[in-house]
Amino acid sequence: MNYDVIVIGGGLAGLTGAIRCAEAGLKTVVISAGESALAFASGAIDVFGIEQDNSFVECPFAAIRHLPSTHPYQKVGAASLQQGLTFFTEQMAAAGIQLSNFGQQNHGRLTALGAIRPAWLSQEGADSLPLLAPAEGIRRVAIINIAGFRDFQPALMAAGMKRHPGFSEAEFILADIKTATLNINTRNAYELRSLELARTLKRDLFSQPNGINILSSALQKAAGNADLVVIPSVLAVEGGNELIRQLETLTGLRICEVATLPPSLPGMRMASALKQRFRQLGGMFLEGDQVLCGCFAENRLSSVKTRLNPDMPISASHFILATGSFFSQGLASDRHHLSEPVFGLDVDAPDSRDQWSDHRFMDGKPHNLSHFGINTSEQLNPYRNGQKIHNLYCAGAVLNGFNPVQEASSGGVAIGTGWFAANRIIATMPQAEETC
Amino acid sequence: MLNTIDTSFDSCIKCTVCTTRCPVAEVNPDYPGPKQAGPDGERLRIKNPALYDEALQHCTNCKRCEVACPSGVHVGTVIQLAKARHGGFKKGPREFILSHTDMMGSLSTPAAPVVNIATQLKPVKKLLDKVFGIDQRQTLPKYTHQTFRRWFQQQKAQQNRFDRKISFFHGCFTNYNDPTVGKHLVAVLNAMNIGVTLLKKEKCCGVPLIANGFFDKARKNAELNMGQFADSLADSECVLATEPSCAMTLRDEYPEVLHVDNHAIKERILFASAFITREFAKGNKPDMTPVNLRVAYHSPCHLIKQGGVIHTMELLNSIPGLEVIMLDQKCCGMSGTYGFKKENYQTSQNIGQGVFDQIEALNVDYVVTDCESCKMQIEMNTAHKVLHPLTLMAQSLA
Ligand SMILES: Cc1cc2nc3c(=O)[nH]c(=O)nc-3n(C[C@H](O)[C@H](O)[C@H](O)COP(=O)(O)OP(=O)(O)OC[C@H]3O[C@@H](n4cnc5c(N)ncnc54)[C@H](O)[C@@H]3O)c2cc1C
Ligand code: SF4
Ligand code: SF4
């Protein structure tokens, strides 16, 4: 079997690249071993939010110009990164998810622990706050839970928010909406998790013609005259953003949904929108299979073998490796080495374990481990035994040279590098239709 | 003692991804979902088998949880094995009827015309519903008067003329209910200069037996089939199955669920599309004429699980003129015998709604899928006729 492009890994990076290739008319397949990190992610996209000295970045695209040359953003370039993010925003809109931004600036997004994190793109249901003055115009905050939902603690969130100078003087209203008020029947403890709650609400509440009104009056009653109402993201997977908008119209309140502990509904929403978009563009998504190894000749990758079809290699003229970091098994470690398990690509990591481990489990500093990854050329081509592989590109968390958590850059790197890799491929393929 | 317990389920990192993908948990609040039923519950069951949860009966063994798990936990299999150990199955006459597909087939086909009319009659359906709990809203599969094996008798001489040969595991449905797909496989392979032989004897692969808790019977069948495969592989290249669930069972469930070792020949048991596309890749492609149709392809759960969708799509895409739209990969809800049971009827319908809605929204000539059980469910719930990929390919042969 022969494809134009094989993308290995169906997370944010892989799917962004795959959608771009499919849109350009290339015969594209994504092979993904399982669900990606999106199922746990907030559903917002961070581009570059935090400087080395822990200060917030206001203008991410300007700030990335000062990053070291090994950083993925320096390879992609600010212009291409912005194009990629615009493309991503359009694709999400085509799949029914509106993302908003503050132009060139970052905004603040609330976490379930009450922290304010810099992000660049947010879903509509998650109210974006001005990054440096998040409390502007907000004197009363209502944090409302559905009674019994354990993965969200209003008091904990309020305590977190109060640590922010802008909110330290604010008044906090903490309340629960009883399941009986919503006419939902949760008989089992497991029904009080984010996804199960959304399913129960869909079945018991929103199936009724006045279901949304029952919820909106309950919210109104609980929130009083709050300037900002925070609720955990448990109301709906698909159509969750529209639901928040409807509730805002019905209540006249400003409502913000925050992602909870996994599964994160806004993240799941984003993952299914991306997969749907890819299939609409004629791409093939193969889940549950794992690429085991590849066949290399003259510094090119010609085909890959998978766990489920070991006797039938799949070939392509180009490949994108977007297998994620350690968590997704795109990178592996043992006591002595860090490695890339699929092709044995050269990983940039120090030889001595002392340099990538810490004696203290948590010392408040960014962990070195998250800085390591595959070493690539300016064009994102990796090396194998020191030889550059010309038709293989790497994208997303598998790359080296950035620290996604410490910099708040994971979504932007995934989208930017996925987009960049796809465009490199399109540029070399005569049959690709130039649409951009 | 401890080291004899399989604890591979403990590579679970409790991320809940499996539960987000379980079609049963999505519509039936009585089912706690694969995380709790599988790796979480297993920890308790190892301590004390009495901590078994009766809710496990709701699992359809669709394996979507396994496909989605980022940590490679065999969630569906853990659940099936727990059910088997516990014996937590209701095994009444209904379970026997629904699961012993080959026995019911051999009893019914001689009287096919009568049985077919009878099982479509309202009073009979009511009776089956009342007495056995087989939901009367379901259309029962018809039986064929001439079994596939009988039809094949007349093909034998023709098949012997080919140098290359494969063995065909036809499965119960093709033999007793509708031989069409089997006939089309023979036509397609012949056009590729490959002859077909049957196993001297074959028993149901075991998929409905596993689903209904008849593990001993399933294991017996597996052992018999394995013996047959070993014999037939002496003078044929491989064993092919056209039914995704049969192929998955023969390849994966035999060792994992039934503990019947098949490693020596596993790579020679193939799903038909996989074999055909491999031949295509070697340049053995028959002449095909355009089939100018627009079709929607539905991927069966058990084909996704074995990584076979890529092959069927390759096969369909090789048919000139055919426009194939791939549906979002959702479960149709039938799951073999599951949807026939009265208590599952509504769950089964609710699961399938996502598929039915997608199909109705598209303007296609046909729906295409590899699985006979999906076909039944889709035909019952949409206005579309469902074809097997091999039927389209047979149609395209010049
Ligand atoms: C808890 C959490 C919260 C997050 N929150 C945010 C946020 O607020 N903002 C933000 O911008 N980003 C966030 N992210 C990060 C973001 O969602 C992505 O994880 C990140 O951008 C990396 O994406 P990726 O595509 O490179 O890799 P992943 O998402 O890790 O995907 C890799 C995929 O490759 C597959 N794979 C691995 N090996 C193989 C193989 N051999 N064969 C086939 N497939 C394979 C894996 O199964 C997986 O599906 C968060 C992540 C996590 C975990
Ligand atoms: S998806 Fe896998 S790792 Fe995650 S909870 Fe389910 S079994 Fe555990
Ligand atoms: S096999 Fe299917 S029904 Fe059973 S737990 Fe897994 S996803 Fe759910």
C-alpha cells in the first residue's frame, strides 16, 4: 500500500499536519496507537506564555524571536507559526468550534485550581481574561459545582484565585446545584465524573424541551449577581461552547467553563473535531495500531511496519513523526538512556543520567527531561546515526529544544511544527494543489 | 502463587480514555465503563472473586476501549476473562439459540423456506419475544435453502484448476444464512488466478459463544478449527475469512481469551481484504470496469481492532468509478447477538443512532461494510441497502 504521506501519531501535531496534507489533495493516513494527550488538555492553545524568569509574556509572537536557535519556533519562524495557527482556527471553525484570541496578545485562562495561565487561543465557553488585569470589572465571582461532582472543588479554586492580587479583594460565592434540581438521576458514584455527568445531563435534562431553562434558572439562583460565573466543564462534549453561550443569553451572566481532571471535555471536543475534519478532507485515521519500525535506504524512509500488520509494510513518499513525548511513548527512557523507540532517531540528551534527573522529585524548577527530544535540522528532519533523513519530519512534543510546561508553549509548538512539516512536504509534491 | 496471575492490566494509568470511547457506557448508565469494569475491577477481583460486578454483562466485547487505550491495556479481554472466570452469564435457552449459530444453522437450513416465513411472522416474533426474550422489533436473519458448502460442491472441479490455493473459513452466516459474500470471494480470487478450497470441517469461530459465556464450547471449536487449519495449510497458502469478527477471533481471541495457541500459523490466517490488497501490491490485480456509485463505508469494530480498515479502504479505492465516503467510526450497536436480546434492544438502538444519522444525512447509493451483523442493524434502521466490499469488487470484474 502506498500513500503520499504517513503521519505517525494522531495528537495535535499529527492531526494538524495531516489535515493540511489532506486539504492539499495528498493521499494521507494517520496511524495512532491510542488516544492522544488532547483528552487531558484544557482545550485552549498556549503559544508562548512564560519567560525564563517566570514572568508572563504579553506578545508571544514578538517574544519568540529571542528564543535560542535550537527552539522549534526558531525553525518554524513567527510568520509560519501565525499562519499555522490561523489555519488551525479555520479548521476548527469548519468543524464547529470557534476559537478566540486577543490579536497579537496572550490572554489569561482560569484553571480548576484557580490559577491564571497565559494562552493564545481559547474556546468560546472558556471566558478569556485580560492577562495582566484578569480581575478587571469583576468584584463578585460565583464558583458553582454540580453537587457530588468530585473532580472540581469550588473552595479550592476560590483559594487559588484569591492568591492573585486582582482577586484578593473579590467576593466569592460558592454554591452547588443539586442533581434533584436538574431532574437528573445519578444512581452510581461513577456517574459523577465529567463525561458521565455530561451524558446524564444530555439524557435526563437536555432531552426535555425546557431543560436548558431549568439549568439557567438554577445557575441564576446560585450565582446571584456575580460578575463572573465559573462552572466545571461537565455540561456537554459536543456543542458545549454553544450551550454556554445560550446560558449566558438566558441568564444575562458572564459564564466561564473550566476544564476538569481527565477526561477533559474541551480537550475531547477538540480531538474529535480534528479527526472529523481530517476524514471530511478524505484522510484515513487508523487508531489502535502502532508503528514498530521503518525501512530506510539512502537516508530516506521508504515504509513502516505496524504491530497489527507486520507482514504488510505501508510505504509513502513522506512521513511525519508526531508521537508525542514520554507520556505518549514517542520518547522512551531507561535507567541510562533516552531514546526514540520507533526508528531509533538521534535524541539530544546528555550522556550522564545526573544531567537529566534530579535528586529532589519536585524542586520548583522546570524538569530537564521535558527539554529533551529528537534533534532536527532547520527543516525539522531528524538524524539517524548522524545521517539526516530527508523525507521524514518531526512535529510536536517529540521534538527537543523547548519546555512545553515551563514556557506554556505546547499547543503552539504542536500546531506550528505540524503545519510547517506539512508545508515542506507539499512544496516537494507536484500533485499537491496549492491552496494557501 | 502471585506470579501466576496476569497483572498486565496494571499498566493502566487510570486516564479514563477507554471509558470515553465505550459505546455501552455512553448510553447505558448501568454500565460503569471499561476502566472500572476492566483494570480497576480486576484489582478487586484478584483479592476476592466475590467482588465481581454483575454489570459486566453489559459489555459487548466491541474492543473500542482497547483501540483507544494509550497504555496498551487489553481492556476488553480483561473483562471477557473476568466474566468467564466468574461464570457470570445468564445461559438460558435464548443464549443457547443465539450463540450456537452453526447448530441452529444446520437445523434450520433444510427447512429454510418454512423457518424464514415463520420467523418473520408477527405471532412467532411475539412468541420468541415472550418466551425467549428475543426482541420482536428485530428482523431475524433468514436462512438459505442451499448452504454455501453445498453450492461449493459444484465449484470444486473449477477450483482445482488453479495452481495457487487458499482455504476459505466461511463462517456460520455465509454458510447458513446468506452465501452471497462467499460466492463473491470465489469470483474475485478466481479472477486473480487463485483457487479456493474449504476446510474439511469447520465449527463456528466462537465469537457468539464467547459473548454468551459458552467458553468451553468455544474452546472446543477453537481446537477443532486449529486442527483443520493445520491440515489445510499443508496444501493452501493461507486461511481467509470474510467476516471481521471471525478473523479477529481466529487470530486474536484464540490465544488471548480462549488460551488456544495459534502462534505457529497466526500470520497465515487473514482477513480477506488484507490478502487481496497484498496481492494487489505484488501486481496481481484483476481487470476492473467502473462501478459508478457513491457509497458510505462503515468500519466494523472488530475490523478496527485488528487493523484491517486500511485494507478494505484500499480495496474499495481500487475499484474504478466508485466514490467512497468514510463514515465517522462509531459502533452500530448490534454486536452480533447483543442487539437481539430484549433487554439490550434500546441500548443497541441508542448506540447505533450516531451511525444511522450520519447515513441518512448523506446522499449515497449504498452503504458498504464488511460485517453481516452491522449490515443487519443498518438495513433495519435506515432506508439503505448494505453491500459487502467483495460484492462491489465482484461487480467490477470485467
Ligand atoms: C494534562 C495535559 C494538559 C494540557 N493542556 C494544554 C493546554 O492547556 N494548552 C496547550 O496548548 N496544550 C496543552 N497540552 C498539550 C497538548 O494537548 C499536546 O499534548 C501537545 O501539544 C503535544 O501534542 P503531540 O501531538 O505532539 O503529541 P500527543 O498528543 O502526545 O500525541 C501523540 C500520539 O502519538 C501516538 N503514538 C505514539 N507512539 C506511536 C507509534 N509508535 N505508532 C503510532 N502512534 C504512536 C500516541 O498514541 C498519541 O496518540 C496538555 C497536555 C496534557 C497531557
Ligand atoms: S485507557 Fe487504558 S490506561 Fe487509560 S484508564 Fe483505560 S485501561 Fe487505563
Ligand atoms: S469492549 Fe466495548 S462494550 Fe466492552 S467495555 Fe470495551 S468499549 Fe465497552
